[in-house]
Amino acid sequence: MYELAILARGGVLLTVWAVAAGWSPGRLAGRLRRDGWQRICRGAWAAPGKDVDWQVRATALQLLRPELVCSHGTAAGLHRIERLGAPGAAHPLDHLHFTAPTPTRSTHGERIRVHATTFLTARDRSTRRGLRTTTPARTVGDLIRAAGSREEAVVAADSALARRAVGGVRREPLVRYEDLTAELAAPRRGARRARSWLLLAEASSGSPAETVARLRIRDADLFPESQPPLRTTDGRLLRPDFLFRAEGLAVEVEGYAFHGTRRAHERDVARFNALQSCPEIRRVLRFTAGEVFHHPDRMTTTIRAALVTLASR
């Protein structure tokens, strides 16, 4: 009979492994309780002191049910794809989401959602951080098809298409636009609407707040350039979030991760000053993520007024 710590994998122990190794159910229950093992779900335990986060829960569920593949928001967390409303891609905000081939029934229980599908091939699967997951293209396709709003869909697409620092980790683009076009080409539920939203995606977007700002600004019939390259007087390359070139107006959107440290604040102040030294720039407007998400009309009104003022000079 092996010690429980030896039987565990990555700090996760399944009851069936212990029983197969010779532990009786009664003795096992007492030992787990005395040693401080933590119940993850029925039939799965975490080692004493282990942080039982969403990845540990997903690991336990995949060990119990090998057919489960992380998908939707859970796959987005693994790939570091940002979502609207989530505090970070590495922290799924809602239930754990899995996809499994039929005849698995779709289930929606306590903190877990299993999507049953006939559309899950080997090309749709990958491994990330030790977990079976849908590929970035399939993940974004699932998110856009299931999105409840245009903003939610485009934020996910922009994030996957862009080079980003997410959750403190810098990563390269995860997909190409052509990959997402191919993923959404199949006649599946929500695909037609998803294809129309994909047309609004831009790989140059720097954050979810910037994506939403772009959509809101265009809703107001304002069409600036996004992330255009500019040179300061000393030759430094800068890319303002938005530029109305004819009027010389730059618009900057500060995401939730704005500042954070004294050094980051100092860099931002230096960048703001440098941006105003670009020959193309006559004025810079800055908006917080809160203004973008909660007061977009105020933002677009301010932009329109500044454009009128600059045009009249």
C-alpha cells in the first residue's frame, strides 16, 4: 500500500487510485481527513497546503473524465486570451468550461459547464499548461459564436490576434485573421453573426478597453487611425491609440493595468510628454477604462468637441 503523496499526480489524488493501491474506503477517508487533504470534487483531492485554484480543479476533472477538453473561458485563461469583464485571462470569471464529443450530455452543474458537440476534431485540440484544451482559433471561435454582445466578441478576437502582455506575461499573437475566418466558415449556430463581428477586429488593438473605445468611437461616426506610427522630434517611435490626423488630435485609453507601480507611472508621464512633441500632434486626450465602459457618450462628446475646436483654429 503506497503513501497517498506518492500516488498523487501534481498534488491531485483520485480516490480510485488509492483504492486500487490497497486503501480501504474507510481507512482512506480517515487518513485524508487527518492529513489535511482538500476535497476538490467528488472522487478527487488536493494535497495539504496546495492552492486549489481553477487550474487544479480543471486538472482533477480531466483526470476523472478523460474526454473533457477545456474550452470557452477556461481555454481563454490557458491561452491568455483576454475577455470583456474578466480581471485577467489567467483568472476565468465564471464556471469551468469543457467541450466533449457526443454522446456526452451537455451539463451545467455547480461551477462547471460541459458543452457536447460533434464538431471536435484532433485539429481543434492542443495541450496548454498540462491541460487538454481547444486551440486558440477554436477557442476564439467558440467565444465569438457564444458571445452575448459585439464588444465581448471583438475583445476576444483582438486579444488573440495581438501581441500582448497579459497577466504580467508577454506573448506573441496566438492566431492569424485567416485562422479565425476559416474557423467561423462552418455553418454552425451563431456563425453568421460571428463572421460579421470578426470584420470589426483589429490586431493593432492594445487592450480590451482600447477595443471597446474603438467600437464606441466608430458608433459615433468618428473614424480615427488606430495605433499609427509617429516619430517624436528626437526620433523616438510612438503609437498613440487613436489619431485624427487632419485635426492633430491623439486619443489615449488607459486600461485597468494603468500605472500599478511608480516606475510605470513615470514611464506613462514621459510617454505623454513625448507624444505631444510629435509634429502631427496638436492635442492629446486621455480616457480611463471606466469612462470607456461606463460613460462612452461622454468620451465621444469630448472627442467631437475637441475636433471642432482644432478644426476652427
